[in-house]
Amino acid sequence: MKRNYRAVLQYEGTRYQGWQKQISTDNTIQGKLEALLTKMAGENVEVNSSGRTDAGVHAYGQVISFACDVDMSPEEIRDYMNQYLPEDIGVLSVVVAGERFHARLNATGKIYRYRVLNSSIPRVFDRKYVFQVPEELDLEAMKVGISYLEGKHDFKAFTVKKNTKKSTVRTIHEIKMEQVNEELVFTFYGDGFLYHMVRILMGTLLEIGQHRREPESILEAFESGERVKAGFLAPAQGLALMQVFYD
Amino acid sequence: MKRNYRAVLQYEGTRYQGWQKQISTDNTIQGKLEALLTKMAGENVEVNSSGRTDAGVHAYGQVISFACDVDMSPEEIRDYMNQYLPEDIGVLSVVVAGERFHARLNATGKIYRYRVLNSSIPRVFDRKYVFQVPEELDLEAMKVGISYLEGKHDFKAFTVKKNTKKSTVRTIHEIKMEQVNEELVFTFYGDGFLYHMVRILMGTLLEIGQHRREPESILEAFESGERVKAGFLAPAQGLALMQVFYD
């Protein structure tokens, strides 16, 4: 009998072409997982995640769902996956999920983290996980920017138009900015994020911190809905999906 | 005029054949540094560190000294080094040191850290920095072992004989064992450590934690001075040189 499973994953995005399976390359997280689970189950297994992550983006708590018929306990599936997956992809847990559980469709919230190394001196052990910004940043101005971004807004200007029919309204419950040694750590908690949204939000906040734009420019970006009114696309490597919430 | 410099380094040991320059390979930390500084200064530059680290061992705060005659400020030397060194070696600081400062001869103490992941589930982001031990460990027994190791002892059994004339007496001021989530983090603070010493101490403590030896076996090892009486050589990847002290 086919069972539906839910698993929590970690991966270092550095080596991969992002989450989503592609015809042109087998070097994607989804591609690696589906190939392995298909081999394990002896039949085609499709893997759904809470959402795609871009090339280079990391995950500490990505959630996936998949269905298959195997004579193994969830712990055995977890250990099998950890044995055969590359060392930069790891499975923290596998549990049997309800029949109708779907990692993306049922997700009700997500936490992303973005790490900025605010120093001119590189940090060897964090080099793949931070975006290094040597210039001094105006944290007070960035806080004002954050206050404009939090809440329910149409984030059309903070994404790349892919499907004009889908709503671009999202709610950001909270953006936390913390100073940890020479790092600025941003935590984005919201009901969902559009394609490239966290990285564009981050680019916009950094431009505010560098006085290359006013915090109030965020209101113009909301109003116009135009991508050009928002900030640059901050590099993928500073970004990590931390947690996904379900009801 | 030649000036003497002191610098603090970080490096990820994974890719290197350890600190010490070798004729057979240029893939050592010392080799990389001397090649770069020799190029910078236009004359042969010798680099001394507080001590050799083995292949695979990391450093968060290795201290080096070198002398050269260049028309650059210490900050310019630091930035030059960070620009041309591989990304897994980084320079945190460079300062002018006293004429007679020598990174190894003047060191009065060191802190090493050893990270044990006490879980059967791998952690993607720590995979190069921890030694994974899935078995349950008897922490109380390990604490007893630690109490025997702390203090001034002849650690002859806890090293590989290299030079029989040199003293193998060292003082361990403190061994701290902390539980951080599913990790056990060991901090070794002492006046100096012999070749392989921290890794053999760690192997001995882990064997005690797995009930493969008694804490009291440490006293026998001290007494006999024989390598076979101490524990196994714990893998390099869990070890990092954190800090070096000078008067």
C-alpha cells in the first residue's frame, strides 16, 4: 500500500542548480531526491517541497512530501536516504503523514534567514553562508524600512513577474534584524514568499542602509508594483530556508 | 628595514596537508603563506606559527610571525593576503610585533576545541567540523576521566614519540565539556600540546564514554608512558585551534 511521507531536510545549496528538477541538468535537490527514492521504491516517486529554493540558497528545515510503497519504517527510510544522498544533503526526520498532506499546498508560513557579514575581513568558516558588505550600514534607516515591509502588502515590485494571474499579496508577520558580532542576521517570517522576494527585500534594505535610497521608496515600490522601484537582488548564498509551518 | 609582524589566521584544514611545509607537496598552509609573502616582499619570507596543525585540523585563531621589508601598512598587508590567499585561508589581523617576537617560542598557552556530534543523523552544515559518534556516551564517566587529565602530567603516552630528548610534561589548565543541542563540545586549555595529543586525549575520553575503558586507565597510561595504554586517535576534522596566548 502506498503511504504518504513527510520529511525535513537540510542542504547546502552551493553545488546545486536550486531545488527544482530540470531537463537540462540532474544537479538539483529535487532531482537527487527523486532519483534516490525511485531507486528505493522500485517505482517512480515524485517529491514535493514547501517551495523551490534558488541555486545557491541553503535549507536548514526544508519540508518535503512523497508517497511510495516500501517495506521500511520511516526511520529506515531516513537512514537509507542519509546513506546514499551526497553529504551536502541530509534528512533530519521522516514520518508517515496524512493521506492528503502536501508540503507546498498545506504550508501556512515560513521563516527565511539572511546573513550579512558587515566587515571588510572575510570569515573563512562562513564564506558560503554570508553576503559580505564592508560598508557601514545605517541600521536606524533599515529599521524604518523594515517597518514599512512588515504587514500585508502587494509585493508585486519585489518579485519577478512569472504568472500575472496569481496573487502577489503576502503577509510578512515579522522581520527581525539582529547584530551578532560583525554579522547582521535578518529573519523573515511570513505566510509565504514570492519568487526572489526575500533576496529583493534584502537588497532593498541594504540600499537603504547604504543611503542609496530612502526608506519611503518602499511605499513607492508598493504603489507602482514595478520591479525597477525595488532594490537589487541580494546574492543567494546569504539566504537559508529555516522553518516551514503547517496547521 | 625589515620589520617583524604578527598575524592571526583562520583556515579550514580540510583541503590541506596540514600546517607544515613539505618538499613533496605545496598544499600546506605554511607553503601557501610563504609563497604569497615571498611574492609580496620580493625576497624569501619565512613564516612561523604557534605550532603545526595536522592535515584536516582547522584554525579559528592561529598566530603566525614573519619578518619582511615592504612599503605597506599592516592593514595593507592583511588586505593583500586576503585578496590572494585561497578562500579557505583568511587573515583576521596583522600588526607590527616586537623584534624578537616568535609565534611558537613565545606562546604561553593554547585553546583547542573538539566537536563531537552525538547523533545518528548527520548535520549538513557541520559535516567538516565534527566527529560523529552515534552511540550513547556516559558523560559522568567522561567527567571523571577529565578530572584525571587536568593538571601537570607527563603526557608521553598521549603522543607519538618523535624526539625522546624533549620533555613530554605539559599542564592542562582546564578541559570543559559542554552539551550544545546534539553536540558535545570539548575545550582544551593548556600551556602547550604535544603532537597528536588533543586527538589522543579525545579518543581516550570517547572510549571511556563508550565503556570501552575505565577512567582509571588514564592513570596507568600516565605511569607507563606507553602509547598503547591511551585511546585511539580521534579524527582531525573535529579539532580546531581556537586561541593562542602570549605574555
